[in-house]
Amino acid sequence: MAQAAVRMPKERRQRGVSKSASRIAILDAARRVAARNGARDLSLRGVAAEAGFAPAALYGYFRNKDELLLALAADDLTQLARVMRGGSHAGGLAGAGAAALDLLKGAETMAAASAALTDGSCSSGKLNEAERLFNGRLIAALKALSDASGLPSDSRESQCDVVLVAASLVGLALLARSGRLKALGFLPEEMIARLDGRFRA
């Protein structure tokens, strides 16, 4: 009896690791499908086939396509925070902005996931787990931008500046990704230098 009690937590941990590994495999498969077909055309059935799961098995991890897109975007935000904190680019806002723009230009899931976000005004007033995860990762990415760029975030006004810079970078990434920035005659580096000049701490 005592041995069974000792084994239970270990078995639960192993199931947790297995579930985590399966979730990672699903997200990896979803990223491959999104790269091939576009994130907007992602389907749970297509992701299940890519991951080697039965379609119904995915519902144990994600309730719907929106939750899957939010999970992918949350992972992109984690990677975004990591690259902005990394030392591979020059310091300050110019370095953090260049790192962010490089990643955002290839992150189609961010734009696709925006349609999955609610305004929080649903009847229950509660965000689902996927939205809470996304929001937490968004805050972490904004903090990384603030830290890496030297922009303070100690007041509401300075936090607004960080959000404005982040929104500018996302907009630049969308314009660069679609080729519109080049069509307008601008280079991403030029725009980031302007941002740096405007918001330098």
C-alpha cells in the first residue's frame, strides 16, 4: 500500500511530462502546417494529421483553432522577448527594434491570432486560459522591450511609450512582410532609427 502511494506522484509527473511533450509536438506540427498553408488556413484536422494524432486527441490540448493560434502566438512572444534580451544586436532601442522586426517579419501567427482575442467583455467577464497565457507573454515581451531598449516603464506615461514603440514595430513588420514598406520607399533600418530618435531614453 505504501509503495502504491509513493508511485502515484511519480506516475502523475510522467503523465505531465508526456502531456507536455505531446503539446510541444502539436505546436511544432501546427507551425509546420502554418508555414506551408498559412496560419489563417490552419485547421485542427490538418495539424492532427501532421502530428500523427487522431483529430479528436487535439481537443484534449486545445478547444479550437483560436486556442491553438493563441498558443503559437504566445510562443512567438516568448521568443521575441528572448531575442530582444539577447546580445546579438546592438544595444538600445535600435538593437531591440531590429531584433524584434527580424522575428516579427516571419511570425505570421501573431496577425492570425489577433482575431482570436476577445475584448474581455464576454458574458462571464473571464478570459480563457489561452488568452491569459497570451496576455502574460505579451507583458513579458513589453518588459523585455523596455529593458533592452532602455525605455523606462515606471509610470503610466512611460508604459504608453513602450506600447507605442511595440505597436510601431508590429506595424513595420506587417508593412515589411507584405513588401509595402519597400514599395513606399522606406527601409526597416531607417524607420527603426527614427523610432530610436523619438523615444531614446
